[in-house]
Amino acid sequence: MSRAVPIGVATKYKPAAKFTVFAFTSGPAFHDVYYTAKVTAQLSSRSSGGYLTMFAFLGSARKALTRGVILSGALAIAACQPLAQVGGALTGGGAGPTIDTSAPVRVALLVPKSGSRAAPVGKSLENSARLAIADLTSVKIDLRVYDTAGSTEQAAALAQKAVADGAQIILGPLFADAANAAGVAVAEANVNILSFSNNTSIAGGNVFVLGPTFEDTANRIMGFAKRQGKSKVVIAHPNNIEGQFGRNAVQQAAARHGIEVASVNGFEFSQPGVVAVVPQIKAALASTGADTLMLTSNSAGALPLLAQMLPEAGVNPSSIQYTGLGRWDVPAQTRELPGLQNGWFTMPDQAQIQNFEARYTQAYGTAPHQLAGLAYDGIAAIGALVEAGNRKALTADALTQGAGFQGVAGAFRLRPNGTNERALSVAMVRDKQVVIIDPAPTKFAGPGF
């Protein structure tokens, strides 16, 4: 049994030296910060502190029809065993190879190691994968690392090479467009891909995303809001890819929980755009009688300005429930914003995440990248299922079994559509401090959302 604790979310936020309320960039540079087509050095400081939104700019790319029916796949794990399922039995089978659990499992890791500004991320992911392998006590992993150099075309070619080399499952690539291409490239090879993306538009078929998603966060917040008696929500989102993903996630989650979306207010991602949308949001709240406001932006984007200007315009947090998709606890200055007082957001278990950070730092002499834990989780998931003697451990049914797994940041599972669900706490900013008002569940009690 492995004593290691994997991580399924980004590690501790490391803010820049100065927090700037009017911190706007535009165009591709903004998307770079949100982990898309190009990664910059800002990744270590311009994340949402645990939910780095890795939405790749796919352009005209679309999932190919050859990906077929949703087979899903998965990530999961942590300690040493899957969680016990509540009210049901585990199943096995589905797409993916049947393996000899007494032999080394051949795992391909596709990460950028050269020719890309994402190379440091790739190194951190590789380190974490090797840390997870070292923590396995009765499972052997034959890890082979392939350098994608941040190239979509190279990722697809290397996925095919990895399969030709005998890979039974692929961990990575890092970017959504590369993962999509890799999935298409090996769709007929009966090999699943555990990508590091959280872009749910690529999930399905033999590709699934390990990163935390807007859908999961929105579902947690909307479900909690419904239980607190909330019935109508107004959504405010920037008109960019990150904002569109957030908007869609909230709309779907609200419908799932019986909350009416009273108004959707998109705005240009710029300071003038935010200034212009504030009176629109106020008017929408007043005219619809909505009791909840959802801000999809985080502290690296429009959140600080909105949280300052909306209360000044008369949108009182004491009468309107502010909620958000981003982390509101980081950087620390975010907690001082007037619009976020008594507001709700989600967060994973920070103590468990810090434990992983400490172990990684001890092993490698430096802190892990925010995404490093995803590689650990992928290896640990494989190890746990193989350790249980499951010859179908690498199939979609086994990897997405409903009970989920216990990860370093809490319970989580992969869903049959290739996305994931994570146990999250609901937190509140109270007197400029973070208070957990609804702890994360320790296990899953049903099929999920």
C-alpha cells in the first residue's frame, strides 16, 4: 500500500509581489495566463490559487468522429485503495486493455520538456509521476517519458509512438488541443489518455481530463445555494474563452438544481468593459428579483474591480448573495474586497495539498508547480487499481467506477463522460477571513451530477 498522498488540484497560490486591482491584459496573453496555447512564467503567480483554468485555445479544432462513443476513463486516487461505493458495487470492463497485474504496467508520460516555455511545468509533472511510482509498494510502473515540446502535432505523433512502444495507458499531454490530437491519433488502439487539461470540451471517447473543472465548482456552489433557499441567479462573465466556459457551467448547474438563471451579463475583458457592465448587473438584479450573483472571474482577472464597484453601485452583499467560480482566498488582499464579504466560493483541502508540497520539496529541493499533482494522481490511480489485482484496471469502467478515490485534496472520481467530480468545501469570506461553512464530503453517495 502506498503511503503517498496525491494531489488533484493546484498547489498553494504564490501571488506576485503587488496585488493590482486594475490588472487586465487582453487577447492571447490573457489566455496564456489561463493555461492555453502558450504558457508563460506568470503561471506560478497568476493562477486562481488552486483552480488554474487550463482552457486551451482550440480555434477550429473539434473532436473527431473517430473518437466514437463516450468511453471515458480516469484518474483517481490516492492513498492505496478506491473508496467504498455507497449503495452499489464496483464494475469493471469497457474500453482499454486487459493487463497482467503481476507485470510492470507500461505508462507513457507526454509532457513538454524542451522548445517550450512550458518546459518547467513538464519537469514538475515528471518529478511528481516519479514520486508517485516510488511510493507504490507492490505495483511496478514502467514509465517512459516523451517530449512533446509543447507541439500539438508532436503530441499526436508521440502518442502513436508510445503505443507502438507498448504503452498501455497515456498520461498527458498538458494542453487541451494536444490531448485532443493525441486522443484521435490512438483512438483505434484501445488505449486511454489521462490528460492534464480541465477543458471539458475535449473529454470523452478515449480522452478524459484530470484538471479541476468549472462544471464541478459550479455544481457545488449551485447545489449549496439551493439548499440555502436561493432560487434566482444573475451571472456576470467576461466575453472570453474562460468566461464562456464559466457561464456555461453555471447555467447547466443552475438548471440541474432548479435555480432560475434570471440574467446573463457578458462584458468585454477590459477595465472599461467592467465599468460598463456594473450598472447592467445592478439593473438585472433589481428587475428580476434575483437573490444570487455569480461572478465567474478570479482575482487575476475582473473579480477585484467587480467586487469593489458593485457594492459602491448599491449591490449590497447583505441583501444579494455573491458567489464565485474562482478562489477568493488568494492572494490575501482578495479577502479585503467589499463585495466578497459573506460571499461563497469553493476550495479543496489545503492541509492535504500542503502535505504534498512538503514531500515534493523534500524530494526535489524545490516547490512543485501548481499542476504537478495531476501527474501524481494519474500514476497513483493506476497503481491502486492494479494493486487490487484488477486485470481491467486500465479500462474506462474501472477507472470511472462510481465510488471514486481518496486523493490528497479529498475524494474525487472521473465521470463516464470523461470529466471529473471532486469533493470541495464551500467557504465564506467573513470579516476578511476564510471560514468553511460546508465541509467537503468524504465520499460519494450516488452517480454524480
